[in-house]
Amino acid sequence: MTYCVGLLLDAGIVCLSDTRTNAGLDNISIYRKTFTFDVPGERIIIIMTAGSLSVTQTALARLDEAAANTDATPQSSILLAPSMLQVAEIIGRTLNETSKEIGNRMGENASSASASMIVAGQRAGGAMRLFLIYPEGNFIEATADTPYLQIGEHKYGKPILDRVVTPQTTLSDAKKAVLLSMDSTVRSNLSVGMPLDLTVIEKDTCRVTESRRIEEGDDVFREMSAAWSIALKDAFSDIKI
């Protein structure tokens, strides 16, 4: 299982993913789920993945290969596409084709060849955009009314985002919101776990302005989690019925 979340704010974009792909008594696998494609100063693209590891790894390898191809065109490479919308279309097409190909090889287990992605970024001169791409290749986009998108095990971390995140939320508060959203998910679902990958893109920089891996036992994250637990207990006790 996975939990990835992206926030689209007036000040920039904040992304957070866990790294757990399999949880069991004796088998916990860790794989990075946040990937960066960029042309410094010209465009920045962040992709977060959830679902079949074979599908996501193959799709990302194909996107990387297409971007490195000397014969690449704006229709084939996310590093040449003239807009973030067309970036999302290329990624959606690649994800769908990959899912179908791997599914065909898996026969009756084809339903497990499914994956989704969050795509965030900005091209110089264009607006910051945030998309959720489905296995079929279609997508939806974050808006001012709903300035965040989630994939994977999202239900536990959704309430805090609904209550506190708006387009005007600062990057500092946004980082706090996604980390507490993840903390709620980790506490409630053992299939989501540390370490975490945090990525921040400030508006109009077209580059990653903060990238941090948060390991198990990280002091700041542990203190934040403890403070949130205390705040919730205190708020619960103070409510009158």
C-alpha cells in the first residue's frame, strides 16, 4: 500500500510520499515513490506513484528513455512538452499503455497491473499545476476549491487537509499539514510507513527548493506527532455536549 499527497498553493507545491510497498510480519520492502524530471530554470516535474511496482517502474523508465532520446519531440518527451497539460497527457498515455501490456502478460491476474500517479510541476511562463492520473490514462486536476490530491491509502489523512488547507496556506503550514496527514495514515494503517520523502517547489522557481527524506525516529517528525496527539486529546476534552 501507499500514501502520497500533493498540495497546490499560491506560494508553491508541496508533495509527500511514504516508501513502503509491502508490509507483513517478515517482509517490508522500501522503494522510492517520488521522482523528479527537470530542466533547471525551465521546468520542474514531480511524479509520485502508487500501485503495481512493475507498472510504475516500467512507465517511469519509458518516460526517462523518451526524455533522453535524441529524436525526442514535444509529443513524446515530458521535458519538451509545451505545457504541463501536455506533460500530463504524455504520462497518462504511457501509464495506460504500460498497464495494458503488463496486464496482458499476467492473464487472469491482469487486474493487479494497475497504478496511479500524482504529477506536479511548472514550466517557465506557465502556471503551477497538479494532476492525478488514473490507470486508464485519464486525469483530474487540483483546483482552488480542492487544492490537494491523494493516491493510495488516503482516507485517514484526508480530514486534516479538508479542514486546514486552502490555496492561501503558507508553505510552512502546508508541510505541517501533509506531515500530520501522513502521521494519521501511518498510525491507522500498517501498510503505510517510513521513511518519507518530502518535496517542495516554490512558485516560479522551476526547481526543487526543498527535498528531504524523513527517516524512522526523526526527532522533528516524532515531536510533531506527539504534539498533535496531545492537541487532539485536549480539544476532545474541551468539547461540551
